[in-house]
Amino acid sequence: MSIFSSNKLKGKRIAIVATDGFEQVELTEPQKYLKGEGAEVDVISLKAGSIKGWDETDWGDKVDVDKVIGDVHVSQYDALVLPGGQINPDKLRLEPKVVSFVRDFVQSGKVVAAICHGPWTLIEADQVRGKHMTSWPSLKTDLRNAGAQWQDSEVVVDGNLITSRKPEDLDAFNKKIEEKLLAGSAS
């Protein structure tokens, strides 16, 4: 832990569900931020080993996978983070175990945070109807067609759902995740 870290989120467990093609900073920045605040963070994927990020216009770095989707349960975590990138959520929404995990997470009332194209998996899990949300602009019609009310904002919170548009929104996104987790522990 660095001198800039805290233990505000000590005892909290965060699941980041991703696969090859995740937008690099949309996984690594929340992971770093939440760990820096004392949370335990697991990268959960479709396969063991590592997954490869997408860094703006080309393949990025690999990230180690901590758990495989079939081996985890919602009860093990306090929050779920869904990074974007076009490839990652498009692959994830085709995986029944991922869709079921995401649906169960939203329905549990625990914090669910999705950025950029991450809401595609929430759409597939049928968990956006009636919700105020944001996303990468190209998902606006997808979200509206699935029953969400889309808005162009840095971060949007509706109940236990937190959504953001793009990498430039990561500071607000990360702080909102922390805020919601701290609010939940106070009740």
C-alpha cells in the first residue's frame, strides 16, 4: 500500500468481469483505484490465465485472471464492475453464465458499475428497463430500445446501477463506486 492509499474500502470485495478486448484503462484504473482504497478486487473471466486489453486503437497489456465465471457467486462480492471496449462486452453478452451472474448481481441490490460499452451485458441480462443510464454514445439507441432512459452525463446513478460514458469519466466513475460502497456499509 502506498502513502496515497487508504483503507476506506477494507473488507469490501469487488468483481470485475471481463474478457479479451476490454478497454485497457476501464479495467486497470478502477482495479487500481479500488485496491488503493483497501478493497479486494478479483478479475473474473471466461478462462483461467490472463486476458488481453484493447488500448484505444490496438491490443494492449495482459491482465491476470483471478477467478473463472463458473466458480464465483454474487454472495462473494459487494460490487460488480463491467468495463467496456467494443469486443469485451459483445463477447460477454453471449455467455449464459456471465449474463446470469450480472442479472443476479443487479437483482441482489448490490452496486453494479458499467462504463462505455459495458451496459451491453446489462441489456442482455434485461436489467435496464426504466433505469436512467449513460454509456458510450453508440449504445444510446440500444439502451433506449431496452427500456432505459439515456442521458449524456459523466456518471449516472439509478438505484444500485452506476454508469459512465468513456475513459475520460473514470475519476467520477471510480469515486461514485467508492461512495456507493461506503453508503451501503453505513446502513
